[in-house]
Amino acid sequence: MTEMSSLSPQRGKLPVARPRSRIEELAVWWREVDKFLLGLIVALAGIGIAAVAVASPATAADLSTASERLDPLHFLYLHLRWLVVGFAAMIFVSMQSKRDVRRGALLAAAGFTGLLLLVPIAGYEVNGAQRWIRLGMGVQPAEFLKPAFAVALAWVLSWRLKDPGIPVVGLAVAYFGLIAALLMMQPDFGSTVLFGGVLGVLILVSGVPFQRFAMFGGAALGALALVLLLYENGRNRILAFFSGGTEFDQVDLAARTLRAGGWLGTGPFMGERKMALPEAHTDYIFSVIGEEFGLVTCGIVILVYLALVIRILSRVADEEDLFAVLASTGLVALVGGQAFINILVNLQLFPSKGMTLPLISYGGSSTIALFLALGMLLALTRRNPYLSREGPLWADRGDDA
């Protein structure tokens, strides 16, 4: 009897969940992650390795001096290091819950907005633009702010479901206005346009009446015209693009380089026109791909980007959580928008904006920030295949929106 009574307090209690081991967490992640989307990311990163490898000699030769000759594959070695760091960061973020992604993005938005405020004071200049700040290493706050900005705006705009009276659009526009002002102080017109594009997409998807969206679009065009009047460099780039000039010469050279390889390309490391390209490993790497690997490969790259965008949008098409829909849409608008602006520049269809090609161009801050954005997308699109569509998709991890 004594033995039974000692056991009785345990009756009726729910079993305590055993903490998952790291291997079990990876198994759960692999079961739930969108493997097709992950495959597209890996494919673009692989193309990027090959592209940076063949573009590196051009930039290394351009930056070499009589006293210091850079290894022709110098930028490939650096790129591989950043890829390892970025890929690890992506996997880590993709294993988090929606709630943790939201919290992390809000903290990052606050932190990198603060750093953006410090750039005009404590930042340093590279190629005529003061966009970097030194935190043990050179960091470009705007790059890390991009994914955090998209998720933070998604969270703010999702409030309208709880209380339609909250001026969510006004709050979102005010935050963008602060970011835009700080970016134009650097100046960084390209990133300002990209941030504005993400804002516009999110306002449209959030269900704002079309009349209000049209008013926002008109105000944006007016602000753009005002910026071009005040921003001499941006105005000169656009005028040079349409009337000829140094900036047009660069875009024209990129387009000629892209077409030089024909349909199948000259072959790896065999291109000659790339040696005259400025920033061959970053801004104009799509043209290097065209010369070395051909127009067919360029077409494949475009199709992979399209597949990535379509996959994410189809993944959230039946999502009931407005925050997840908006956050995923904002992030894919960020990645896809940057990719297609870069491609249009290389095709001589858009003025030079100084934007890298996501997952393909060489980069430090930009590469890691991009992988963080993709990690958020993988986390937001995770699904448990053993739960029915009628059941709570995230109930097994206790997540909320």
C-alpha cells in the first residue's frame, strides 16, 4: 500500500517532453523544409561559384599594382569563405519558428537602423560612397537591414487584421521615409528604390484599397522625381543612359560582353571582353556568364530565379497567416527584385544601379545578408507533412504568428 501511494502522485500527469537532440532537430528540419526551394538556392550558389571563378581574374588584374599582384582566383577564395558562413547562417535561421524569425527580424531592424544612423558619422567611404561601418570588419548596414525591413513591415501591416483602425500604412511609410533619408545621405539610390519596391508590394498584398495604393504610387513617383532633381549622380546616370556618356559606356560594354560568347560561350577562362569590365565579379557578373558560358546559360539563370519566385509565392498562396504571407512576399520581392534589376542593367535595359546578382555575385555583407533572407524564407515556408491542412501547421512546435 505504501508503494502504491508513493506512485499515486504521478498518476494523471502528462509525460514531460524530452528535449530534442541536435540530430533529431535536423531530422525534423529536413522533414519540413521545402527541399525544392533549397535545391534552387544551392543551384544558384553553384552557378555563382563558377561565375566568380571566371570573373575573378579580371578584377584581380584591375586591382593589382606593380608592388602587389593579386592571385587570379583571389576573389573566388574569398567568395567561398563567405558562402560557407552564409550557408551556415541560412540553415540556422531556417530551423527557427515563425515567432523566432519575427522576433529576430525586429531586433535586427532596430539594430541596423541604429547603425545606419551612425554611418554618416562613423562610416567610411569606398568608391565614392560612405556606406560601410567598421565593427571588427567592414559591415554595410543597409544590406542586413533589407531582410529585416521586409519582415518588420510585414508584421506592422498584419496588425490591420486585429484592428483596422491602426494606421499601419502610415507607420510603414514613415519607417521607409527614415530609411530612405539615411540611404540617400550615403548616397545609395539603388537600395532606396529596392526598399521602396518592397514597401509597395507589401502594401498592395496587405489588402489596402486600390485607391489608397494609387495615391501611394503617385506620392512615390513625386518623391522619385524630387530625389532625381536633388541627387546629381543618379540624375547623371539616367541622362547618360539615354543620351550616352560614361555610365552608358559601362552598360553598353556589359551588354557587348554578354553577347560576345554567343549561344554556348567561349568556354571557362577564355573570355577576353570581361577583362575591360568594371566590377566584373559583382555588378556585371551576368555579362561574364554570357561571355564565358553563353546565352543559353544566361537563360537558365533567369529561369531558376523565376522558379524560385514562383515556388515561394505558390508555397504561401494558401497560407492563412497574414504575417507569413506578407513576410514571404516581401522577402521574395527583395531577392527577385534585386536579381532582375541587375539582369536588366546587364541587358542594357536599365541604368546602372550598382546592385549585385543575388547568390551569384561576389560579396561579403551582401552575401551573408542574402543567405539570412533565404533562411527566413525557408523557415516561413516549412510544413509538417504529417499534419492535415485543416490542423494547425505549426502546432507541433507551439508557434504563433
